[in-house]
Amino acid sequence: MARKATDCRDTPSVSGCSLYISGEEDEVVRAAAEHMVSVHEHADSPELREQVRAELKEALPGT
């Protein structure tokens, strides 16, 4: 299974967050949603998780 990733730098924010998360798709979606709730003050919802899933990309080699 190909590793997936999300990068906070792809979505500019007030906090200037630079977190990069990679792993299996479900792991990344769960971790990114938890991060978005705790750091970026989003509300956790199925829509948030689907948005994260839709924006996933292939992980960088070695990550």
C-alpha cells in the first residue's frame, strides 16, 4: 500500500504550521483531523475527514 501524506504548509494559516504527516491513508486522516482540531481549532466532523482524505498526496520518499 502506498503511503499518503498531508502538509499544513499547503494550506496557509495564522499559526504558520509546518507539520507534515505521512503513513497509511486511514492513519493520516485520523492524525490530521486530530491535529486540525487541537491546533487549528476546527470542529471534527465526517466532512472534515473527507476533506483531508480528498487532499492527500503521495508521501515523499523516505517519510
